[in-house]
Amino acid sequence: MGVDQSENPRDATLVEDAWSVGQLNREIEDALVESRDRFPTHIVGEIAEVDHYGFGTFFELRDLEADPVISCLSWSQAVSEFEHELKEGTEAIVEASVDFYPDRGACQLLVTGYWPLGESKRQQKLAKLRQQLDADGLFDEDRKQPIPSYPNCIGLVTSPSGSAREDAWAAINSRSPRTTVKLFGATVQGEDAVPSMISGINHLDADSEVETIIVTRGGGSDADLWCFNAEPLVRCIAACSTPVIVAIGHEDDETLAEYVGDARAMTPTKAGVLATTPFEDVLSHLTVIEDRMLWGYRSVVEDRVGRLAQRIVTAYEGLEQRDSHLQSLRQRARDLEQRITNRYTTVVDTRLDTLDTRIDQALKEVELATEAESASARVAHGRLNDLERRVNGAYQTHIDRELNSIDHRIETAYRNVEAEARIEAGTAQARRLRLVVAVLVVLLILLGLGIAFVLL
Amino acid sequence: MTDTSNDIQERIDRLESIAETLEDGNVDLARAKELRDEADEHLQELRTLLQVNEGDVIEMDKIE
């Protein structure tokens, strides 16, 4: 049997003395058969874990004061004859015989009678505790803390050797490999379970690195899970400052601890799922956000750039229009300048022509006038000449006459004077007379010239 | 909640807010650029924080 007999004589003795499992089971069966009279026919206990099948009903009968349980089976025929339905939590008396199955090494009560006594004390106590906890507000939804989505560290209170540990760890690691798990191995059933788990929860709650605590165990009987209804444990979970996920048993199992926790999960695996966010989902979510952000950014840029471009186009078109307008104005100015120039030239030419004509006309008139005046002047000049000749003739005649008269008179006077003053004033008187005569002659000449000048 | 967890959640929330602001479009070019740069920084930091590293399993004191 795997023991090396040659090496150790003592091991050889053990082999000879050891029984097989079959031998043991048969011996147990024989002992039970022989002791049948020692066993009662009626047993009192609490009904638990009722499972109905077509051929019969399996359930557990639990000690009213302690944890021990025993499996029970009632064939369907017997169940149909029960006056009351088998109901979990019911304190009842059953009529049963003890059966032992050597193939499985299992002991079981074969129940043939069932008499409920009412709700068991355990259930009454549980109901009362539930009421008290509810009155204290421990079940209120608004006191529940949110479970962190991206924990760096999760605390795990569970059996160090059970499958719950592996299930929870696998779920956490697959979804969030970066998350550290601090495992507090605790007893999760029996009388040591409550202080063990309370110690673990308090230890992890005091650890600042722990962001979420998972309290979990796998499925079991009501007796196995009853510790999660214990008031000290329930209140410890409720008072925890760190968010607590409670995952006890399977979906049909309900304990007070699950209701006071911040979240409830059906299984250890689901507790790990609840405590984490798949990092691929986070990265995908980041990609979606990034796409949204880039799309929004691109839209804003395109919109603003589009508006700016439109403004530039509009401004450019405005400048083009303005330039075209300026070109038009310049062309118009040039046209006007040309027109003015042409018109001015025309007007000036016309005026000049007119002036030329008038000047010519005037010149002609002047010429005519001049010629007429010249003719007149010639006539006048001729006449003047005639008058001059006549004046000169008349003057000469007059002068001659006067001179003759004067000569005569002078002669006469001279003779007289000479006669009278031949001696005294000889030449002087004669000279004075001559002088007077000369002055008179000059005066007459000047008078004649002046008259001629005036006439000219 | 540790600073890193807070940081992750806050950065993701901030990225959501930036995305909504840019999608809404009521920002000028300069502000859009600022938001874009901030978002890029958050994304880079988050991808660093979320970089796959094997977390440890630390076994605390056990009570049987």
C-alpha cells in the first residue's frame, strides 16, 4: 500500500493492522445495526436545506441549540402523507430510523413522520435580530459605500484552503492584474468562525492600502453558514469604514451579513468581478473617450478655421470689390480728365478762334479805322498843310504888312528921331528902335508858329 | 481609496468632461488646444497607470 516494508519494520506492522475503507464501513454498519435499540425513533430539530425530488425529499435536521446536523431523506410516499409541508427554519419532531450507507460511509435519517412545532428558536432569534438591525438602519441603502472601480489593493477574508479563495483571486487577477490581494485566512464555519472573521475584517479595515474588503466562502448548509448571521460579525461588517463585498454560499443562500455589506455577490467569483473593472474595458473606454475628444477637437478646429477662412474670403472679396471700385473710379477720373482736356481744348480753341476772329475783325476795323483815320489825318494833314500855308501866307502877309508898316513908321520915326535926335541918340535910339522892332518881329514869328503848331 | 485609485477615476471623469466640452463645441481655438493637451496628458498617465503588472497575493496572519 505504498509503504516500503523493507525499509522500516514498524511500517510493516502498520500495514498489517490497517483496515480498508470497506472493512471500516462494514464494521460501522454492523455496530449501528447492533445498536439500533439505542437510537430514538423521534428526533427534534430544525428543518433546513430542503430539496425536493421526484422520488423523495432530502433535508437536514439541525440541532436546536448547537451546530450539529444530520442528513434526512423522506420518500415521496411518506412526504405526501405529511400533514404539513416541510419548511426550512421550522422546529419539528420527526419519526425516523438511522440508516448507514457503507458505500459512501454516510449516515442518514430515513424520515417517515413529520410534526412541525412552529418556528424554531433559532429562527425567532434571527428574525428578532433582523428587526433590530433594520431599526438601527444597518440595511439602509443610503449608508452603503460605493465600491471602488480601480482598486490597487483588495482585502480578502476567506478560508485559506477553500476554493473561494482561488475563485475570487482568479476573477480579480483576470480583470485587474495590477491589483494586489491581501489574503486574511480565516475560519469560515463553526464556533471559531465569528471571532476569526472579525479579526480579519478589522485587520484589513485598519490597513490604509486596502480599498475594498471581500468576505466570502463557498456554499454549505444552513449550519455551515449560520455564523454569518451572528450579530457581532454582522455589526462588524456594518461598521467597516472600508467598502465590504459579502459573498456567502450560493444564490439561494441568504445571511444577514450580506445585507449589511456595501454590496452583495452570489459567489466568490462574482465578488471578484464586482470589486474590479476589466482593464481591457478601461483601455477600450479610454480609446472611446480619446476618439470622442479628437472628434470634438477636430470639429471645433474645422469650424473655427472654416469661419476664419470665410471671413478671409469675405474680406478678400470686399478688397477685390473695393479695388475694382477704385479701378472704376480711376478710369472714370481718367475719362473725365480726357473729356475735360478735350473739352477744354475745344473750348479754348473755340474761344481762341472766336477771339482770333474778333481780333481779326477788330484789327480790320482798326485797320479800317486807322486807314480812315489816316485818310482823315491825311485829309486833315492836307487841310492842315493848306491851313498852314494859308496861315503862313496870311501871317507872312500880315507880317510883311506889319513890317512894312513898322518899317514905314520906323522910317518915319527914324527920320523924325534922326531929325530930332540926330545928335543925341543916334545909333542907340535907332538901335532901341531896331531892337523893339526885332522883338516885335520875333513875337510875331513866335505867334505865327504857335498858331501853326496848334493847327497841326 | 488610495491616491492612485482616486487619480484613475478622477482622470477618467476629467476626460469625459473634456470630451463633452469639445463635442459641445462652444470653445475658442486656444481653449480647445488647451483641453486637447490636457486630455493627452491624462491619457498618457492613465495608460501608464493601467499598464499590466502582476499584482501580488499577500497572505496576512491566519487564524484557524
